[in-house]
Amino acid sequence: MADLPPPVQGPTAKEKKYDRQLRLWGPTGQRALEESHILLVNSGPGVVGIETLKNLVLPGVGYFTIQDSAVVSEADLGVNFFLEERHLGGSRAEHTCNLLKELNPDVQGDFITEPVESFLAKPDSLKPYTLVIVAAPIRPELLAKISAYASANSVQLFYIHSVGFYSHFSIHLPPSFPIVDTHPDPETTTDLRLLKPWAELIMFAEEKTKSLDTMASDDHGHVPYVCLLLHYLEVWKKDHDGQQPRTYKEKTEFRDMVKKAARTDNPEGGEENYDEAVAAVLKSLNPPEPSGAVKELFKDPECLLLKDDASSFWIIAHAVSLFYTKYGVLPLPGSVPDMKARSSDYIQLQNVYKSKARKDLAEVLDSVRFLERNINRSTPIEEKDVEAFCKNAAHIKLVRGRPFQVVQAGETLKWGDTAKSLAQNLTFQDSLIPLYIAFLAFDEFTAMHDKDALGGTPRAPGETNPEVDTEKMTGIAFKIMDDLIKEAGTFIEDPDYSEAKTWVGEYVQELVRAGGAELHNIATLTGGLVSQEVIKVMTEQYVPVDNTCIFDGVKSKTGVFRV
Amino acid sequence: MDEAPAASLPNGSDGQRTRWKYLDNILNRLGPFTDPDWEHGEAAIEGLSRAKILVIGAGGLGCEILKSLALSGFQDIHVIDMDTIDVSNLNRQFLFRQADVGKYKAEVAANFVEKRVKGAKITPYCGKIQDKDEEYYMQFAIIVCGLDSIEARRWINATLVGMVDEQNPDSMKPLIDGGTEGFKGQARVIFPTMTSCIECQLDMHAPRAAVPLCTLATIPRQPQHCIEWAHIIAWEEERKDITLDNDDPEHITWLYQKALKRAQEFNIPGVTYSMTQGVVKNIIPAIASTNAIVAASCCNEAFKLATNTNPFLGFPETDNYMMYTGDESIYTYTFQHMKKSDCPVCGDDSIARPLQIDSNFTLQEFLDSLAERPESQLKKPTIRTEEKSLYYQFPPDLRQQTQPNLSKKIYELVENGEEVAITDPAFPLQFKYKLIFKD
């Protein structure tokens, strides 16, 4: 009986349904998704928000609510997939909500048909939601109100435009939004510490390369390349005053030395483990320096001086920075890539790395417990969180969220610390900042025009008279551009300045051509982008856009920048 | 209850194009990037509603493509897919419900979209693309592919390139192809014979390297090695008479238990049921978001191509490929992939593509390597030089005759620089290579 494997727990129905996504964000990501409640504030043709929700309902977001006061019209049926003929004249919020709910019985959905003005006027109207998505057009004072709420309550806010062939979205995240599980590419992130080996690793390598020259050929061809490199580094040091190869030239010399040491008098004419060693020289023989972003993190005031209510992230970050100060390296991640080796040698090598990683983790954990006592934290941080931090320490990302631009009719926009870089990038070929400026002009135009001239529903440029609206909106866009250049304190010379103006003018013209219309393809594509970012933000995995993304469906290009 | 309109008219209950109000803004107006001579308005609308378009694949991409084409004003849409619906499709293939599991994808998808978008006619075919001949493909104006198989893409690509008749401009069918993997994907537009084709771009999609058999058999190190061992070796040894069915839970469970036991013998941690399934079925992660992005990009290009409402990807000498990455922020790279003159499909017939090989390889080893090499990816090659037949997969008597060559070294069979012709039952053409000895 003893060698019978344990009985198999096949996957549950839920695991089967979500199999293809669980392979990306795992059960913790899935749980985060299921605990979210998303509000969509919908308006205009209203497609991009619904397409976004579609991609969130399918993977199983917990709860969604659609606020939309529009009544289903003929035009909706030509662009929105989640409405049918029998819904004509009914509430768009209600019917889109119901058809979306059909996609996944595990998801709860709700709708609000009340106009956005009165909905927002109620106290605590936004309280139930963890994340809010606003689809343009919306009156600027209402957007400003939601934005202020997001700032005060650390709620994540997305603002989307989808107009004709173009789209834009901006994300307003809390000022400190850390991501531990960034899913870096495993190929580029292996950390073997070959230039800073520890006693156990040195011992292991020495043992495996003891009689390298006299080894039987089968043994020689199975020495793990990590051991080979450590061995030849020792040989190199003897001839180089105890120095490791540092420069590119030295490394290529070292690589040639390893290459020459391979045995070629065999039927294959070479050895795979030596090939692997040679291939690893340039990428593995680097001092294990943390990235600029991680060093930056350690210098952050929130990390240096832990507040009494510091979050787990900052407490662990502080503990890891103590480790870094003491040893000059980050805790060892502990994973070893696959390599030509005998099974038992490889498992031993894995264990050498794993035990060192566990030792480093224990030390960081001690510091965490000490810090917790210092700030009188009542609930201890879970060990698995500290472990995840140590494993990913080199690739941790901190996004500094901030409010995006909210245009107010007739007011000059303030760009602050992003003015310089935006103004500089304005004139780059393929820059999409001119298109962002056109979208800001779109918002200012709609803020100044409403359908009934009573301050109600905004009117999009080009709905009825494209020529007149193009002229007006171009004027607005040029002013936004000039104000930006002025605030940046730079001067853009011709022909660059005229060229940037031409681009802005063309983008305005193409936006006005749509007359506020959504094209289904662009709404779908943008809904894909936004839902992907919502998932990243909700699961706190991967790296979200910081903080503005533009899609140009004429050239089929995206651009990302910070405003 | 809502009151139903008097009649179900495709354009709107009043018979006017009120339903297409948004689309018509674009179709009726010139823009800064449209050709000044572009026939906008009536002519563009007419062209769009008449264009017959083929969608290959009704899976994650296909569902999105069908929906987006119907809502872009295409009214004569055909769709081909041979698959049936599985429960693991439901997290993204939004035209299918739990009750549809087991039914044909093409049929369910076509019915759903036809019902939802009035006026769109969608004709499904539940079968293989290889069932159809040139005459069938000739009826379409544009072909959009949402496939997960490289082999099927190469087949349709080769077929469309082969159909081009210089005397007949209608024989050139633009091919728009989308693909995704997790948070990544691509959309590309191909004008067969005029611009870079799928075969020219083959090395952009290199297959995953297979683990050597000796590693599986004697020195496993990773949990995946134990699973592959159970899959390739143990099953063959112990359950030879049962055909392995990747979708049979009993079979996967058997492999999982075998793999787990082997892993325990070698002290290798990490074998799970989910990993077993992933390795055996070669599962690629897939989510709704990426499918939406890539499919919509394909449909955006199809719409621009059919209407000239704006410049499209793929016009000769311009960008034809958009690469998308969404795991770290959002990044796209849109560029012109250059046509290759030695492309075995669309290149000059007289040029053989150079292939570096180790002349110490046996013919068998060389043929095995063709499956993995990014620039060939051929699984069942038949090979001959101008003078002699080196190895034939069929018919059986030719195979028997050429079998002894498999264990011979390459240098015993061909000269350095000699040309060989390779055919594979998966493709309707022959590949010409010039073998260059590495040593």
C-alpha cells in the first residue's frame, strides 16, 4: 500500500471553468477578483464600458453595477452587443446588466437608472464600490467629484474615452500602490549569485568538480554548469590577482576559457553542460545589484520611517532594506533554472539554493517581527507575504498613483511635474501626446455644449456640424498645447512646433468626424485594454499602466505616459 | 413587457439607417487621413454590406471576431471551426453557455450572433479548413483568422498564396490573422504574394524546445520531465492498447499518478494535476481581455480595408504587423515585416532557403530537428534531393525502401550546399532548402 500515490482530487467545476486564467493569476488573484465590486458610470453611446465589463464578468468578478440613465435607442442596437430589439425604449442600464449577467451565473449584477447628478448627490452613493469606471462624456464637475472621492477613500478610478478610431483611458490609483507579484520573465530574472557565492555553494561546487580533468566522460558531461562556472572562476582568479572577470572583454576571455575546456573527443563533438555554461557567462556573471526602482523604494520616506499604521508592504520593505544594508545584496530568491545534470546532483544544487533562501527569509522575518513590536502592530504579517516579498524583491514595483486631468471649461490645466516630459515628447514622431491633447479638447468642448442648452446631457463635437465644431475644438486644443509648453518653461522651435500643431489639428478633425460615435471595434479593443488593467489592479499582480494610455486605431499603435 | 417594433428591419424600425447612425458618421464623412478621391457615403455603405467575409475559428478570438464584424456592418459572414464546446472555454468564449457544452462551436456562435445582430447573415461550417477547395475560398473578399494552431495558419496561408493569379486581381485575398497567449498577442495583415506572409514570419513563433528523451528516461530534474515521461514512455509501456485521450479524466489521472510516483523516486517536488493537464494538452493560458484586444484589432483592419474609411495595416511598403504585450504596462510594436525572397511559400521558386546543419547528424536526427527549428516546423517530412529519394513517409513500400537511410549520417547522403525538397502532408506545397554544413 505504501507506494500507492495519494487519491486524486480532480479539479473542481470552478477550477475547470477558470483553468486558462488561473494559470496566469492563480487562486489568490481569483479571490481578489471575486471580492471586488465595480461601478460603471455609463453615458454617450455607452459601448466601451459594457465591453470592459464583459471581460470582467467572464473571468468571474464578484459584483458589478451599471449606472446609466439612457433609454435604449435604435442607434444602440447598431453598436452595442448586449442589447436586443425587444429592449427598445427600455432602460439601457437594466438591459445591458441582464445580458451581461447571462455570461456567468457566478457573478452578481445590479443597475441604477437614476441620472448621474442625483445619484452622486446622495450621501455615500459610492461607498459600496471598490473600483469605479467612468465612460466619457461626463460633466467635469461630476468627474471632479468622483475623483475627489477616489483620492479620499483610496478607491481606484478609471476614466475612458472611445471616439471613432481613437481611445484613451487614465487610471487614478492610491498614492502608494505596491505590487509584489509582478510576474517578471523567468528567463531574465535568474539570480545565481555566481560572483557572490556563499560557503555551502562553494563547497558543493568544489565537491562536484574535484577531479574534473580525470573524470569519466559521462560524469564530465553531467557536471551542472553552475558548478563549472564557479570552478573556472577560481581558476581565473589564480591568474588575475584574485579578481573576478568584470569588464566585457574579461568576461568574453573567461567565456573562451570555459569553451576550450569542454571535451570534444566524443561522438557529439562537444558537451551540453559546457554549452550551457558558455551561454550563461554574460548574463550570470553580474554583481547582484538591485534595480534603481528597488533602491528608490528603500530611500522612500515611508520605508525609512515606519509610521504606526504602516502597511504590511512598508514593514516588509523596511526589513528587506535592513538586510540589504547589512549584506549588500537582496535576500536570495532561491530558484535554479533547469540544466544538464544528473537528477540527484540537480536536486542537491536546488536544495543548496533553497536552504540559503530560507535562511535569508528567516532573518528578514525576524526583523519584521521586531518592527511589528516597535510600532505595536496587533495582527502579525503572514509569513507567506514576507516570503513572496523576498522571492520577488528585485522586481517589486511601486506605482505612485495620482489624479488625472479633469478639464474645466475655460480654465487653464495645471500639469505640475509632468509638464516638462510631456512637452518634450510632444514633438517626437509617433508620440501620442497630441492625441491626448485632442481628447482634453474634446472634454472641454463637451463641457461647454449641452444638448438642450440647460446644462444637461453634454453634446459631443461633430454631432451635427463638423466644420464649425472642428474649428472651435482646434482652437481649444491649440490653447491646451500652448499652455503646456508655457508651463514646462520651454520653447519649441519651428518646424517642430508647426508639425505638432498639424498633428493636434488632424487628431481633432478625426475626432470631430466621429461626432461622438463609438465604433464597435475600437470600443471592444479599448474594453479589452481597460479590463486587463482592472484585473491587474484588483489582483495586485503584473504591472499596470501609469497612468494614461492612448490607442490610435488609424495607425494601430498605443502610447503610455504619466500625466 | 416591451412592445416589439412592427417589423424586424436590419437598419432600424423605420427602415432608414437609424440603427447605423454611429457607423454612418464615419462612412459618410471624409477625414484627415482618407484618400480625397474616396467614394464615401452610399458607395462605401453598399460595398460593406456586400462584402463576403470568412472567419476561420470560432473560439476565443472567433467569438469576438464574429460579434465585431457583425457590428461593423458586415452582413455576409461565414465561419469555419471543427471543434465542440468545452467547459474550459466558458471563461472567455462569450457566445457559449453551460448548456452548449459538447455542441459545435461554429454553429452555436453563428446562431447567437445572427439572433443578436439583426441583418447579419452568418453561415457556419463545422469541419476542417482542409475540407474546402480553392473555389470555396475564392468567393470571399477578406479572410480573418483566429486560430490557435500554427499548422492551420500555414495551410490557409499557402492555399491563399497558391490561389493568386496575376491576371485576376480578385484572386488575391487579404488575410488578417490574430493570435494570443496570456497577456500577449499579435494582429497582422497579409496580401498574399505582395507582402510578407505567415511563412515569411514563421520564425517569430518558435515552438517550445522539446526535452531530450534521455533526460526523460534517465535523469529527470523538473516536475514537467516526470509528466512527459509518464506521457511518452510509461503510457506506451503499460497501456499501449488504449489510445490516450487528453480529455478523459481517467487518463489524465493515470498520467498524474505515474508522474507523481516517479517524481517521488527522484525527490522532485511540484507535480500537480493541473500541471499534468497543462503539459499533456500543451495548454496556453487565455483570457477574455487579450482576445478582445487582438480580435478587435483584426476587425478594425478588416473594416478599414473593406471601406477605405482610413489607412489599414498591410498596404505594401507600410506597417503590417502589430505586436501586443500587456503584462508590464501596455506596449505595442507596429512595424513592417519584410517579405523574404527565399520564403518557401511566397518567395522566388528558384531560391532554396539555406539551412545550417550538423553533417554528423543521422538523417533521423535531422528530420526530428525539422519539427523544432523555428524556420521549418515540419512534423512529418518526406525528403529527396534532385537525384535520389532520402526518406518517404508514404506509401509503405517506399518508406520501407528508404528506411535504411535514417541511420546514415548526413554527409554520407548529401553534399555540402546541396538542395533538398521536403514535403509534409500538413501543407499543400514543397519546401526547398539548401543544406549548409556547420562544421
